[in-house]
Amino acid sequence: MKFHGRVLPAVLLAMLAAAAVFFAFVPGEVARQKNPVAVLPPYSVSAAATSLHRQLFIADLHADTLLWGRDLLAHGRSGHVDLPRMLLGNVGLQTFSVVTQVPAGINYTRNASDAADIITPLVIAQRWPLRTWGSTLERALYQAGRLHGFAAGSNGQLQLIESGTDLERLLAARAGGQAVSGGLLAIEGAQSLEGELGNLDVLYKAGFRMLGLVHFFDNAVGGSVHGEHRSGLSEFGHAVLRRAEQLGMLIDVAHASTALVDDVLAQATRPVLSSHGGVRGTCDNHRNLSDAQVRAIAASGGVIGIGFWPRATCGEDVAAIMRALRYAVDLVGVDHVALGSDFDGAVQVPFDVSGLPLLTGALLQAGFTATDIEKLMGGNVLRVLQAVLPAG
């Protein structure tokens, strides 16, 4: 085909215009569609719940917000988490997990490690740096850099937590009446190490303090509950676990195979956690934790983060979250249960982060004491952080 006269410039302009529309609008629309909220704010709770909620240190163990390219310093109209809504929800600590690879055809049953990656098109569409297009390590570092940038531009309202000293500084600021939230960086899947133990130190230096060993597929560390082999820790995995504990990183077994959970708990010398998920006692699927796994994590001194999405709770409302919280508390006690929302994790949730007072109200209505609610809403996470994070 030949182009003559003004046809070629017109075609090029049309292509450029189409590309501009794609890069400007498509990523945002994908994010909106993937992260719906069942009930939009504002949210209403009782005066008693409001009063108690304002006194709490709220901690959530899992949000994938950094994947979606939103400005976390602006109050968004879509998605689940940003700093203004965190402050409205009185969030003391939000864990920001970084997603670096997701298999095409993603499902809860079986995903191949060599499946095509669906994060790559999103990375390109959001115009991430070229170095991130083919590297899971660089994707993790880029997302960490974004959070550091948001913290730097927040006028002190978002503080990154990398040590016990940082945590104590955050607690002191909040006790002094400052409107401030903490952010904790987490890896979702050790594929970000790219098979090199030294890259764990690279990620640590970038601010990561929680290591999720696997995501939706097996990797060099071990088996995913959604993977092909569902194996335990590999030799490399044992080395990664040892080094992570030496550094003072929290170990997260969410998405891990049964064998991997068992191996981690056999080797770990510090509390282990499951950042986000459900319990089979109220929602019976293999993504959720069995009673034996819940007991074993609790026995390590760790916590089980209860998720907010339907596959975690077998429901779409606050009542479903409450059922899972109650079941876990009845099983292992109130000291080992926490919140693990999976905000912005390509899931629907009952409310965005500003709606967390709804949970405080539901816990009050269910008969939990103020002390119990303090532990469930963040106190238990705070205890584990104080036990594991490096001093300073």
C-alpha cells in the first residue's frame, strides 16, 4: 500500500492520537474496573464505634495499590486506598505489597510458572521505565521508589516504616495528635529475587520489610498453593528464609502451598504471618488456611490477616468478614488475628479504606471488648512488627 500527499501525516497523527488515548485512559479504566467497592463512601457508624475507632492503631497487612499508578496523595474516586482516605479511616499502618508478575489465565487451582505474564502489558501501558519491562526485580524497585516519593511529598503525613525506631516515631506522632499514617513495603512473590540471594539485600535497602514467598505460581523459593507442583522450600528457599530473618524481614506465607507453609514454620525462628486470606472454617477453598495452618501460624507467635474479598470470606459484606474473624479468634485466640484486606488487589471489597470504622462497629455489635478490638484492628500487627523489625 502506498501513501500519497497528506495521507501519511494524517495516518501518523491518527496513530499518535490513538496511542495518547490508550496511555492516558486505558490503565485508569482497567484499575477502576478491577477494584470495585460494593458500597461507596461516606460511611456511617454509631457514635460509640466512631469514638473507639479514633483511639485505635489500625493496621492492614495487604494492599496492592502501588501497581495501579494512582497518585496516593490525592483523594481518589476509584480504587480502595490513598493517603487522604487512609487518614479518614484512621489507618496507623498500611502495608503496600508490590505485584511483579501474574500468569495469564490466572486461577486459584493451577498456574504454570512459564505462563505469559499479564503485568507486562500494564507496565508498558502505564509508561513505567524501560528497565521494568522485563525484570521483576526492577518492577519491585520502581514501586518502592513510588512509595518513597509519595512519603517525601506528603508533608510528613505518610511515614515509611523500616525499623523499630521508625515505628516508635510514628506511634509518638499519633499519640501527639498528628494526622499521620505509616507505610510498610512488602514483596508479593520471591520471583522478584530473580534467583539471586543477593537481590534480597537489594530489596531490603530499598525499604522492603515483608517477604511474601510466593504468589500465583511456583518460583525458585518454593511452591504456590495455585502452582503446578505445590512443593516445599527449595535449597534456595531455605537460604532466602535464613537471610530474611537475619535482616529483620517479616515472612508471609499467604498463597503458599501446604508443604511450603510447613517448611517455613519448621525453620522460622521468629513470628510468621499470613498477610491476606480466609479460613476454611467459614469459606472452604484451598486458597484459605486450614485449622491446622491457623494453629501453626499462631504457635509461631504470628498473625493471620483476614481478607475482605469474596473468595476469602464467601460473602460480599462486612458480616462475611466478621464470620471469618470470629472463627479464627475462637480457634486460636484474639492475639493472633488481624486485618489483611487485599485492597486494590483486583478484587471487590465491601468498602474502601475510609470505611474501616464499619469493622470497629461490627466488632462492638458482636460483643468483642474494646481491648479485643484494639488487638484485632492493629495491636497484634504492632506486636509482631516490634518483635521482628530491625531496631534502627
